[in-house]
Amino acid sequence: MSFKRKTVWGRTTRSDYAIHISNYYEQTDREVQNVLLHEIIHYYIAYTGLKDTSPHGVLFKRMMNELNRKYGWNITISIAAKTVKAALNNRKPRQYLILDIRLKTNERILSVVNPKYAPKLNSKLNMIRELAEYSWYTSENHYFRDFPQVRSLRGRKVSEDIYNKIKDTMKIVHF
């Protein structure tokens, strides 16, 4: 919530209240409504000039708990950032450097490699006895967004089914 504040002769007035809700995070309609109600509580306290002990003080918590109890809402003061994911459509496409390794056992391993370390890793690949073949690719596929960006030879085993689904999104890179 935001508002304009104007002080004249020592008296402060607030005006132009606005509530903004971001669509950056993936949320259900019900979660958005809970966020909106959270902001409306702030608005009500500010607009009516009620005093609270802090932004989420005793008065705020009392109003929040009453709405939750009486009407079945799930308004909270905050949520753990780890529990919410950014909506995919709000993320800018990111270019990933992919190392695709197939072992002699036919296991496939994919890594997202830090580009600064790619030449160093590329030179180490020929020393791996279990290696059948390897290739370097770039991709903007969201599949790779949760992969760590590595600086050493490590990766994730990937089934052939998954590999076949994502291989068309990868473009070959030659060293």
C-alpha cells in the first residue's frame, strides 16, 4: 500500500491511497485475495488514523485473526520466500550452457556449466574412462532453471525420455 503525505502547519494528511499487487509470483486466486485483504487491513488502519504498535502490530493481528476465524480466510503476516515460485512468464529467458555426457553404461548426465569454466572442463573430459561421448549445447529451456551452475565435472542423471523431450530446445556449440 502506498499513499501521499502532506504536512501543512505541523498537521500531516494522507491522500491518494493505492494498493498494488504483483503478479511476479505464482499464486492461486484465493492467495491473491488473501494478499489483497492483508493490504486492505493496512489501508483501514491508515485511513481511519488508528494507532498500532508496529506495521503488523496488535491491532493488525487482531483484525487479521478475526477475518481468518469468522470468514475462513488465510491471511498471514508473511510467507517464506522458499515456498513461492516466480511465475515462468515473469522470468526473462536465460541462456544456459549445457554439457551433455553419455557414459559407456548409456547413462546420460546433463550439467549447466558456468561459461568461464567451460574450457577447463572441456579439456578434462577426454581423461574420463567411463565417457562414451559428450556435446556442448546452449538452451533457454526452463527445464534447466533449477540446475546449479557448475564449475567442476558433475551433473544430473537424466532418463532418455526426458532427454528426448528437451533435446530439440538445445543448440549445439563447438569448442
